[in-house]
Amino acid sequence: MKVYLTGAFEHLDNQVGFGNASYHIYRTMKALGVDVRVKTLDSPRKYKADIEIAFDQPQRYAFMSQGYKIGYTPWESTGFMKDWWKPLYECNEIWTTSNWCKDVFQNNLPGKDIFVYQHGMDHNFSPKKRKLDPDQPLTFLFIGEPFVRKDGQSVAEIFAELYGNDANYRLIIKCTNVNTIQLDDERGRLRGAPDAVYNNIIVIRNMLSPAEMISLYDQSDVFVYPSWGEGFGFNPLQAMAMGIPTICTSEWADYKDLITVPIGSIPCLTPWPEIHPGNMLSPNKSELHQAMRVAKVNYREWSNIAYRNSLILHEEFDWMKVTKPAVERLEKIFKTL
């Protein structure tokens, strides 16, 4: 059985979700005995694949041969982009990354076979029992700018309301090069980047290596992630894997039962129809506000829950474990070709 993986691996960027997932999909399939190749690492010209997996958004599917075609796509809203339909229907079957996503694909593609194969976690994000340092500020971490659906704006606004310029608290905002969050000062007069307005907010705009990202997580006490929707959600999984108490929306997540402080959300018409058609999940800002307000008081309890759950996450979301069912599906397909 020869398998060709196209799409996101071509980004060659282990610093972002698609690239990170691509690397581990490729690595674990090889470890499980699959003859899998990718365009950027192997020579595809002399390689006729039996099965092709395009791991990307559908408008970028790039199948290279006439083999069995699998489109593998995470998504964050209930509608599809206009240029998705043709490439999706040209696939023999669709893979996605969570049960929430499966429902979306089934609702949009009746009659098409849809399968869920989750992503896993890098065990370098190792568990640790955490406690607050009385000599350091309690540090909240948010990762996700400039992607508006991750709602860093709400995190920053609530933090500023609760703890603006309070030296006992700190917020770190990690961006992918660009920050779009803007805040007023305590008197509502000045609007600017959070780190220009408040001295206890840090904005990291540059990209970090995987080792630097682990260090960044390790500097935080609480991870905050009120996302309107995720195809999988690597960032909260990584924080939780390290035993960091995590405040996070939960309806989109297959690991919802392991989130330290789950935040509710309700379906609503998307605020961003040009990039996320259909409905999304609007976070409950009152619950987010309350969770951030009581973080210090509840920290010991949250830390115990987070550490216990981190051990479960490392077992349940091991890359070899989550990739094995996908390989079994490939073997089943190959027998029918």
C-alpha cells in the first residue's frame, strides 16, 4: 500500500497547527509501517500512490495521481466556502478531526462517507503539578492572535477590567506576527495595543520555536481560550497536557470532559461570514469573566484537576494511538482497490 500525503506539510512550519499535525501524521504513519510520502520530503514523480490524503482546506487539495482520494479537513463553522464544494465531491471520502466537525460535514455532504481521525499531542508538553509563586504575578496566557474567532479581544478586555495595571496579575498574549486587539485605558480615553495601554499585559508578536513555546506555556499559571470554534484545538490541548489550569469553551472539543474550567457557548449566526459561513459558537462572556475573576482563589483545586487530566490526555491523545485507526482505515480501503 502506497500513500501520498499532500497539503499542509508543504508549509513546512511546525510552529502552526496544520504544519505540526502534518509532521506527526507523516511520522506516525511511517512508524506504523505505512509507505507514505510527501511532496516536500520525498520524490513523488516516480511514486504512484494507491491512496492520496489531502490534508488542507478543500480549495487547496492537490491530488497527484488517479488513486483513491481522501480529503482531510478540520473546520470551525457550520457552512462551507463557495470553492469547497467541487473538491469535496471529487473525494472518495472525507476525514475530519472531531465529532463536531463530522456533524458539520455530514450536514453539508449528505451521502458522503465521513470519518473522524483525531490529532494527538507531542509528549514534550509534559505534565507538571503547578502551584502559585507568591513572589510572582498570577499569569494568564492567551494564544491565537490575529485569528478573531479565538476571541483574544474578550480575554484582554476582561483582564483589563479585573486587573488592569495590578502588579499581582499579568496577561501574556501570543500572536502569529500580528496583534489586532485594541484597548481603552482605565478612564476609557486611550485606545491602543494592550501592551501600550497596560503595564501588566505583554504581547509577543514574533514566532517562537517549539521549545520556546513550551517555555512560554511553562511561564503561565492559567491558559484562557474562549474560541468560537476549532477544528481540533491544539493550544488548549498543549496547555492541559502540561497541567496548566485551562479556561476554555468546550462544545467544539472532543476533549471537553478534560477541560479544567469549561465555558459555555451558544450557536449563533457567524460574525465573520466571509471567512466562516453559517453558525459558530458564541462564548459565554459572563462565565469567562467569572472564571478569570476567581482564578487565584480556586487555583489549588484547579491545579489538582489539571494535573490529573494531563495524565489522561497524554494517554488518550498519544499520536500513535490516534493514528492507528486511520492506518487501519487505509488498509481496509487498499483491500478493496
